[in-house]
Amino acid sequence: MRVLAAMSGGVDSAVAAARAVEAGHDVVGVHLALSRNPGTLRTGSRGCCTIEDSMDARRAATLLGIPFYVWDFSERFKADVMDDFVAEYAAGRTPNPCMRCNEKIKFAAVLEKALALGFDAVATGHYANIDVDADGHRELHRAADWAKDQSYVLGVLTREQLAHAMFPLGATPSKAEVRAEAAARGLTVAQKPDSHDICFIPDGDTRGFLAGRLDAADGAILDRDGRRLGTHAGAAAFTVGQRKGLNIGFPTDDGTPRFVLEVRPLSNEVIVGPRDALAVIEVAGSRFSWAGEPPLDPSTAWACEVQVRAHADPVVATAVVRDGELVISVQQPIMGVAPGQTAVVYVGTRVLGQCTIDRTVSAVPGLSAVPATASAAGVHAAG
């Protein structure tokens, strides 16, 4: 089988490529250039896709004896990931750029080009498994090492994309084993730090990144009753669940901290309140997809678990498709869920599908979700 190995320059993708070669596939390595002005050097675990990463990927490919290319996807990455990130914050939402990158770049643009060039599959270093059911359908499942499981950020993959995806690390018991294997193979990236944070914001300063791209104006910080508590320098810099940076200047009557409950970009207002008001019992979104075969009857509620962050614990839930939305109700409230986040639905270890959250329903009596018609910017939140 002809396999295109996406090589980021890290240890995971290098070992994934090595395993694809060892399995007897005809492998070609490719590094994705996602920035027109990449940094030359990384700073510890900050950032990725730098010139240094490209060089590390090339060295790994040379050691493995496979052809290696650099593909420039910087324009597509800017349009589909970076510009989307900014637009979502401008609309009062909290996006997940890793989701968009997997959806739009790694398993859309790259896979499309790979298939056009005659490749059968794209291999990556993600920790996830693809199983085949009794009827021959491919399914996306959690990795063997739940601590490193990355099935959440792959929840956007479709049946067609899963048909051409390969995750050689999925059954590996631990990251330590991957690093040991890399060292044994002579790969120089064996002890290279994992990358963290958003790759195009290597210093981790999301507010600073947005400040240079969004028009910011002073606005009101309000409580749930509409009383003005303070002033902010731009609503787009805030996200639901945020506690720091409110700068209200005086405490609540009972001394409890305040949290962001809602961001209203049209009126440039930030609504704050107690932590209890962050609890939600339902999330829903109209932009949903199935990772493989969908439920036989999505309009009939089914038991599942839902995960709303990459490293969050799954929560017992029920899900149903109703009125054009994937609606997920949880048994125990989940905290601080923001519009724009992704809810990934699991049945056992299998990823069944996902939705981008448009609205939530509060667990607090008397609080309800903002209706879908409340904002032309599509902002829906509890509180």
C-alpha cells in the first residue's frame, strides 16, 4: 500500500512513519509548512511547524530511507484555521483550532492531494485506533493509552476520511515506549519535547494574538441582573469560564469569585456570575458529523458519553438528532462549556460523532440557554 506519512518533526510522527515502513508499505514522508514566516527555533515545548521541525522531519525520513517533501499549505491553513479562529472569537465563541486543522488540513486538503497522487492512506502520529466492525465498516476508537488518547481531536473525521487514515501508534501502551523505540531506531527526536498550546501562538498569549487582529473597544462587564460591575477593553478577549483578567476591582458580597458566563460581541458586553452558573445539563449544535457509520435512527435517543475538551473526562449522557441539531443531555452537569467548543460523542471506546456547540442549557433553575435567534453573530450560551 502506498502511504503518505505526515511528519511534523516530532517523535510520534517519526515512529509512526517508521512503523509504516516496517509493515512493508511504500512510504513517502511529507512535512506541512503551515506558516509563511515560521520561527527558526522552538522554545521548549512551545510551537510547532518551525524550520527546526522541518529539519528534524527530514533527518528522520533520511534515516528511514524514504523520500521526503515539504508541502506548502500556509494559505489554506491561514484561511481555514487561523482566520476561523479569529472570526469565532469575534463572534463570542471559543474555537478549537486543532479540530479545524484536522478537519480542513490534515484530513481534507492533505488527503485530497495524497489521493490525487495515487496514495492509498495518510499516516499520522495521533494516538487513536481504527477498528473494523463485523460488517466491514471502519470505526474510530480511543487509543490504548488513555492518558495520550487523541481520538477527541479526530472526532471531526468522516467515514470517507477514515477509509484512508492510518494511526500506527494507536495500540502502543505508553508514550515512554514510543520514545524508547525512537531511541532504539536512532531517531534524533527521541527526547524532543511534545508541543503544547496553539501552534500559531507559540508564546501562549491568545489575548495578545487577538488584540492585533480584532478591533477592540471598551465595554461593560455586567452581572446577571444587568448591573454594571466594571469595564473591559474588548469582549472578544474573554471566554466562558474565565476567571482571571476581569479587573472588576471589588468582591462579591459573599467573597466568592466571579466567572465569565457569556460573551456578547454585538453589544460588546461580558456577563459574569458565580461558578454554579457555569453548570450546564445540555449542549447542542447544528454542525455535526459522524465518524464512520451513523446511528441506525439518530432521531431516537441513545446512551453515550460526551467529552467537551481534549483532556476532559467523558460524562455519561444521552444524544439525539432533533430539529436539525445534535442534542446531548448529561446525567451530571458539566462546567464552563462555551459556544464554539466541540462535543465528541462516544459509545464505549468508539467515537460516534461530534458537533460544534451552538447553545447550552443551564443546570441552574431560572437560567436558560440564549435562543438561537438572539444574536446575528450566532452566540448562544448559558447564563
